[in-house]
Amino acid sequence: MGVVMGSRSDFETMQGALDVLRDLDIPYEVRVLSAHRTPGLLPTYGARAERLNLACIIAGAGGAAHLPGMLAAFTRVPVLGVPVQSRALSGQDSLLSIVQMPAGIPVATFAIGVAGAKNAALFAAAILATTDTAVRERLDAHRARQTQAVLDDPFFEGH
Ligand code: RP5
């Protein structure tokens, strides 16, 4: 699994994806890649992702968030875009920049912020689970723990 982000300042958000991948014991590599500050690295990373046969690339970016779309143009590895919550527009800019890809080069787009980062990792795990039974078992166990945590909440006593 590849996890990339447009800036070190996106790390706190993307940590959500890394936590999930670690919980599910899915190997990953992390890079800061910027579509505007390091544009030359995008084709290199796209080719690397194909060479390593990465299942997906989770790409987080904020503001004029062109990293996921640009990266998707340089690789056939599926790109899962995470809109980072920007200060100026609360991530609406990031969301619209990532989700509104013109037809031809798709980017799967998730919610703004940490929820999106976590769900991108869970989505990637679900894709892996279609062919990897060990990941399937760990993902099922993760969901079962989540359900149990709700059931164990004293707030629900008596339901
Ligand atoms: C984007 O610009 C990054 O993804 C980040 O969310 C945003 C701001 O970057 P910094 O100025 O904090 O490096 O490229």
C-alpha cells in the first residue's frame, strides 16, 4: 500500500490511515509528494507503484488538492483521495478539487479529514480482502470489535 500526502502538514490527518493499516497488519510505505512543489516526483512515484504492484495509493492533499488526480494520471494503480481539512475553506476546496475529476482518470474520494483517511484505508483493506483471506479475517475482526464497542457502551444498557 502506498500512502502519500502533499505536505508534512497533512500528516496528522493521514495518521488516521496509517493507524488503520497498522491495526490490520497491512504493509505500507509513506511519502510526501507535492503536485506543485515536487511535480517531477509524481511520474517517478507512479511508475514505482506499478513496479512494486501496490494494491492502491492513498493520497491526501488540501486546498487546491491536485495530488491525487495528478498521481492517478501517472499510474494505473487505483488512487484513493483524502481531502485534508484546509484552514481557509474547511476542506470544501480539497473535497471538490479531488472529487470532480473529469471522465477518464478516476480518483475514489473519501470524507474530509481523519474520517476520510481512516475510511480510505478500510476501503483499501476491503479491496485486498477480495483475494487475501488473512486480510479478510482481520478486517472482519476489526468490524466485530467496532460493533462490540458500541454494544459494550453503558449508554446502551437496557436496549
Ligand atoms: C497542499 O497544500 C498540501 O496537501 C497541504 O494540505 C496544503 C498546505 O501545505 P503547507 O503549506 O502546509 O505545506 O499541497
